[in-house]
Amino acid sequence: MSRLARRALLALAATGLAAAPVAAQQYPARPITMIVPFAAGGPTDTVARLAAEAMGRDLGQTIVVENAGGAGGTIGAQRVAQARPDGYTLLLHHIGMSTAPTLYRRLAYDPVGGFETVGLVTEVPMTLVARKDFPANTLAEAIAVIRRDKEKLNYANAGIGAASHLCGLLLMKAVDTPMTTVPFRGTAPAMQELLAGRVDLLCDQTTNTTEQINSGAVKVFSVTTPQRLSPLPNVPTSAEGGLPEFQITVWHGLYAPKGTPAAVTQRLSQALQVALRDPKLVARFAELGTAPVAQEMATPDAHRRFWQADTAKWRPIIQAAGQYAD
Ligand code: MLT
């Protein structure tokens, strides 16, 4: 290569390197896409749209929420892991980010190394609900029906690795009885089937079940938290219903593709922290049985530490169940 060409290449590289901080300084210069790896209208979608609206106001840019469901959330996660690391494609996902690395052994993307963390968002309780004419009115009665009818019962979930799948794992382990599981692209379509009476049981987050429970459209047997929830004061905890080990909450976090500049993830974390103080978001979260995480958890480092610890927690649970997605 001639000396002139080499000097031109070095000058170009320098420009390119110099451009990175400038791009980060101008970020965001255009609308951002936030991928939700489950169907629209479900609990993850609900959290994402509330966060996206409030973050967009702080960033001065629209955040467009796009649903990419399937395979327990791994389809949408793959989309983001393989996107340009420029801060314009984000992932809002939940506890499935801790379980996919163990459940899925042949993913086309790195389920841990493929992402930069931005911050935790919220931790949502779950509820065990049934179709309105299910032949039980308490958790103890529901357990008796599960033990009697076994695989004749259809348990709906959003695919292997979804929160509804993990909740079902814990339930079937606690009652030591399998049921037939019916997967959907999210628990919004699963809820539609439950309301229509075409499936029997669903364990889903309060962000998708609170209003159905309070309107009497579904039966409810327990909340999966140590304490009762203020929007569902008459719903007993699993422990009160005689199944103390049936407890799970669903944490949600925000991610960007690996290699996204730290200046960009820091700016996003700052907008997330502002969003989590937004009175409209806080009030709507409370109506749906949840709350924003503490501000110090909505940071890249705190999120990554939490995610690493939760992945290590779920690995032996999944390995003991011996159920893998591939
Ligand atoms: C959803 O948003 O559809 C749910 O989070 C799916 C699941 O994880 O159960």
C-alpha cells in the first residue's frame, strides 16, 4: 500500500474513531426501537410501553415498541443481540434472560455475552388463575383437581423459558404432578384462550391478570409473593394456601447489543431512572400490583450483577428438572 494511501486510511480511521464520541454526544438523533420478545398486550409489553413513553420524554425521541414473540422470548432476544450496537435497538425482557442460557443449549446468539445491560425496571408478582368454571375455589381444591386430572388439564404458557413456563415448573414440582402445557407467543393470547375456557390454568404476572381477576372474568387461587398485594387484597398467598414453596416474581431489565458505547448505555440508564420516577408510570405500576425498582438498581452495573446471580440461581433448578428447550 502506498504511503499516501496508508496516510489516507489512517486519517479515515481517526475520523471514524473521533466520530464515535460525537455520535454518542448526539444520541439519540432519531427514534429508538424497543423489542418486546412476547406478543402485544401481555405483561412484558405493558411494562415496555409504560417505560418507553416515559423514557422517550426524557430523551426527546420516540421509542417505538415492537413485539417479536416466540420460543420463550429467545426470538426477540436474538433480534437485539444481532442488531447494530448503536443504541437504536433495545430489548426489554424479563427473568427469561436468566433461564435461557441453561434451557437453550443451541441458540444462534450468545444469551449472556450478546448484551450490554442498561438497568433493571421492575419486579412483578405472579398469580395462579383458571378459567371461570374451573371446578375449584381455593388453592387446596385446585391442587386436588390437578392431582386427580393430571395431563387431562391444559396449562397455558408463553413457551419454554417464559415466566409462565417457570411458574408452571414450580407449580408442577410443588404438587408433584405434570399437566399438559400449551405454548403461546405470549400470555396475552394465552389469557384469551383462558377467558374462552379453551385452556384450564395459567400462571401469569399481575400486570396481565389484576383486571381480569377483579372483574371476575377468571378464577384466582394465589399470589406467588410472601405478602398479599394491595390491588388484590382478597387473594391469599401461596403459603396461606398451603404451598409455601410456590413463590416467584418476574424481574424485567433493559438491554442493548454488545458493543453499544458506554456513553449511550449511561444516557439510556439516566432516562430509565427518570422514567421510574414518573408519577404516571408509578401509579399505573401500583394499580397492576408492581413498582419500579430502586434508582440504584436501574444502572448497568447493578443490572449485570443481578442478572449474573439470578442465572446462577436458576441453573441447578432447571438442571434438576431436566427439561430443556433443545
Ligand atoms: C408476556 O409478556 O407475554 C409474558 O411475559 C410471557 C411470559 O413470560 O410468560
